[in-house]
Amino acid sequence: MTVTTSAPHPPLPTTTDADRAVQLLDRSRALVRPALTEAVGRLHPWVGEMAAYSFGWREVSGAPAAPGTAAGGKGLRQALAVLGAKAAGAPAGAGVSAAVAVELVHTFSLLHDDIMDGDATRRGRPTVWKAYGTGPAVLAGDALFALAVETLASAPGNDIPSAVRHLSTALNDLVSGQADDLLFESRPWTGPEAVGPDEYRAMAENKTGALLGCAAALGAVVAGAPATTVTALDRAGRHLGVAFQVIDDLLGIWGDPAVTGKPVHADLRRRKKTFPVLASLDTPAAARPLARLLGGAEELDDTTARRAAAVIEEAGGRSAALAEAHRHIAHVHACLDSLPTASHAADDLRALLAFLVRREM
Amino acid sequence: MTVTTSAPHPPLPTTTDADRAVQLLDRSRALVRPALTEAVGRLHPWVGEMAAYSFGWREVSGAPAAPGTAAGGKGLRQALAVLGAKAAGAPAGAGVSAAVAVELVHTFSLLHDDIMDGDATRRGRPTVWKAYGTGPAVLAGDALFALAVETLASAPGNDIPSAVRHLSTALNDLVSGQADDLLFESRPWTGPEAVGPDEYRAMAENKTGALLGCAAALGAVVAGAPATTVTALDRAGRHLGVAFQVIDDLLGIWGDPAVTGKPVHADLRRRKKTFPVLASLDTPAAARPLARLLGGAEELDDTTARRAAAVIEEAGGRSAALAEAHRHIAHVHACLDSLPTASHAADDLRALLAFLVRREM
């Protein structure tokens, strides 16, 4: 993706950085997996089967998933929890209960969001509601949610009530973000009821940032970190979430279908209120033609989607979104720089950040 | 309902007992309402609107509910939490955070269960998924769940980690009970895969008893009660739940439609695997004809439902269910008798029990 903005660009990750990030993700998954497997094993067997499917461990038949399947995701949240504990000066293992809790909550939210958004596939496989039915998918999500709370409340470690409060605050924020995202759909493109970029930022922080911030903060809380460390990690994760969401929006319009797995202009075809669109609507000259192109209810055809993409680019929506992403990434770096001790964990977090952002962009 | 069993019958509640029970429920609702309203007020406004509808405070339009509407339920769980605190020797107010948490969890479970069971009405009004859509109802349930955990984790009081563990255990049990209940539907009526009465008891204890037990126990935990008190109250609630479920099954077959609001033989028409049916299937002479009557997938017609009810009654399914309910009620009394100090709160709980059981039967 070409940089069309004057915002400072994060340095390209060196091979060493990328290796370090991949190793961090691999090591965290390996460290957390036994505790996560044990927790899921305590679920009702039917519910546990759906959970194992959503973690990418099993197929719908119950057979083990093909080796090397990517259905389980990178495990970013568990890595953040482990690094949060290390940022508190504790060994990585001190963050495992927090890592299990945030992975369970993340999977719960994917299950329920897929129902609400009507999404039929995720990571190349049918979503849980599509494979098992809506009712069972609601139940499986509830079970993962309850298991996350139980895991954290039963964990060894410091200040468990504070950890549970952090997790439930993130959950409330997740719900608020999802509620706003659903409500955005029926809001007009222009006029006093239109969605502004500030509302978008709040939605993205809640929907994507709250759990990333919670992951890193929770690892630090259970490891007994001081409040300044916890707050800095939480804020870093929240900015990272907004950056990810905006980058996702850019890919949803201009991403390479071979990489994203979605058709070109996918988010425009679905008339999604993404950041580049909202930023363009703030430009008076583009607002009227864009609202006309995106108005209506049917999926956009190729020509209209292509024209809308061109109007957005011309109005500066693409560069504004890139600048927005860079701004939040700069905030993440500032939060990491503010950590009380310049620790090895902060370097790990920087390596992870560079790798993720490059991978996404 | 006529008692057709030799099981000891609980004494008829005196007018004083019934008055005392109604006052207890009213006073608990009045005591808990401000904190519950404050908690719901912290939700995302759209989600809060759905919550207010499910509590019976508002109509779908957002207008206040007609005065005297019963849509909010009796508030049994909040009363149990308040009495749990009193059983620990604390003032009623000490149980308010526990009461708010269990009411929120109860409402969450109604919202999600109605989706899973496809129920279109509850307490004479459209269910939340019917009124607002499935996705929004999933989200509102999640929000109430998260709010319950947050309320408890932020509460003043003793041993909050233990309180959160109690709540999450009850949530896990709720999910297991609902999972079993959903799976019972596709199990055969006879043979090695048939549902046995013991499995039914476990399902009913999880689905209905766990949260009643948790309500009373949680009130005691936050009020600093000793473990013996907490355990006795938890067990009392669990037995109460099984008794309620079995009584509900009896009403679902032989209840007066004018009282239950459901057609006569409603649960037989829907081929539900209720306790009277399962108990009859344990009788070899009745098993085959009953399995033949209830086999198939369509709703039963009047004649078949009437014949099935007669077979069940003749096979002793009705009296076995009554005996089962009485047995669990006797256990509730034994648990209350075992409370370390013969307190005023135990008498209140007995009055409440007598009132509820009479009202149901």
C-alpha cells in the first residue's frame, strides 16, 4: 500500500524483528495451550466440541483439524497477556490465566458477532452458527464467556477483583462497540444524524481496542504491576485496535483480493460505514456525490463501487485513513515508551507491533 | 392439584405466611430496584432499552410499562440474595449487590433461552428476539451478563473473588443444563440412549437450581457468612430448582389452562421429555405404548395427547413426579434447618418456600 500522507511512517521491520515477532506468537501459543485445553475440557462435551471447532482444533465432525490450519488465528491476545506479565517483571507463565481468559472472551465475541452480522464464513470455514445452528452458537458463546470469568476468578495471582473488573469493563466496551456498529448501518450518510469520524473512533476503540488493551493490561495486573504500567498497556492496546480497524477498512476497499480473501471493494459493495468513507463525507465537495452512489439498500454493482472508490480517494478519504492509522500507531509507541522501565518486554511488544502492522498493510 | 402420593405434604401456608412472603418479595424488589436501575443505566442506551423492556419497566416503544404489569416477574432471585445476607446476620442491604447480579444473570438467561427455544412470548408479551430481532437480543443478553460480573466485581463486601467464582460456577451450570435440555429433544424415548430420571434431575438442577442456589449463597458470601451457611443455602436453592421444574412439568400436562396460560397437555403436544413422562417410561408396561404415542415429529393432536396423559397417569408418572417434588422440598427444609443459627431469615425463607410451592401447585 502506497503511503500518501505526511504522517511519520513506522520503520520497516528488520528480518530479526519479524523473526522475533513470529517466535513470540509461537511461544505464547505453546505456553498457553495446555491451560486453554484444560479449561475447554471442563465445558459440557457438546459445547466443548463447538469451542474446539472455533479454536481451529477440530472439524465439525469432531476429527482433529488438518495440521497447519490457520483457523485458530495468530493468538495475538494471548501474546499480549504474556508480554503484559513480562512488562511487570514477572515470568511469562504469570500471564497464562489472563491469556486464557482473553482468548476465551475473544472467541465468545467472534461467535456472537458472526450471528449478529450474519457472516457465514470465518478463516475459510463455516462460522459456528452456520455449522451448528444459531441457538447452539449462542449457547457456546455464553459458555466461553462464563469460562473466561471462572478462569480469571480462580487464578492464582495478585488482585483478582481488579483483574475481573478489567475483564468486565472490556466486555461492556465490546458490547457498546458492537451495538454502535450495528446501529451505524441504519444511520444516514449526511445531515445531523450522520456518523462522524469521532463516533467511528469510539466504536473502533470499544469493538477492537478494548480487548487488546485488556489483554496486555490483564497480564500485568495478575503479575502485580503498578497502575502506571497497567494503564500504559491498556492505552497501547486501545490505540492498536483503532489502527487495526482503520487498516482493515483500507483493505476492505483497496486490499488485494488474493491477500484479503474478499472481492475488491467488498466493504463499498456492502455499503459499510468505514473510516475512509466517513472521512470523505466530511469533505463538502464529495459528500453529495458519494451519498448518492452509496444510497439505497441493494449490494453495489462493480461500476458504482469503482466510482465510489475513486470519489473517496479523490476526496482524500484514503490518505486520511492512512494518517489516522499512523497516528494511532504513534500513540502505541508513545505508550510503550512511557512504561516505567525500558524492559525487554517493551522491545518484544514493539517487534510484535511492527510485524503486525506491516503484515496488515 | 390433588395429591395422589403418600409423600409427606408440606403444611398449607397460613394467611400470615402468605402475607409474610408477599411482603418479603415486595420489600426486596423495592430495596434492590435503585441499584438495579443504576446498573442498567450504565448500559449502552439501545441495549439499556432492551434491558428495560425485559425487566417489564418499558414497552417496545420506550414508553413506561402500564402500572401493575407482571412482566417483570416476582423477583424471587433477588429476594433469595437479600435473605441470604440476612441469614449471615447482616442487614438486608448487604445483599443488594448480589441481588442485582443474580437478577441480571436471570434476565440474560431468559433472553438467550428464548432464542434457543424459539419461544415467541414470555409473560404475555413478545420475547426480546421477537420484538427487537435475534442479533440485538443476543447482544442485550451479553450486555446483562457482563454487567452482572462487573457489578459483583466492583461491590463492597467480603471475599469478592469467592463471590465471582460462585456466580461463574452457576453460569457454567446454567449452560450445561440448557445444553442437556436442548440435546434431550433428539434423544430416543426408549433403549440405552433414552434419557433417564437421574439425567433429568441433573439437567433441572443445573438449568433451574444453580441460579436459585447461587442467589441465596451469594447474598451470604458478600455478607461474610461462614462456609457452612453458604453451602446450606446453595443446596437449598438447588433442591428448590428441581422441585420447581418438576412442578412446572406437572402443570405443563395437567395444569389449568386458565392459570398456566398454556393449552391443556401443552408439553405432551410438544413431545417434551418431562419428568412424568420419563418416570412412566421406566415402567415396562407403559414404555412401549407411550413411546408409540409420543414418537414422530409433528405436534400431537388432542386425542393422542389425552391418551398419552392417561397412560402416564396410569403408569404412575404423575404420582412419581409429585413424590419427586415433595422429596426435593423436604430437602430444602432440611437445608434450612441445618443453618448454624435458627435465624429470622430461615423463617422468612420457609414462609417464602411455602408460598411459592402452594402458588405453583
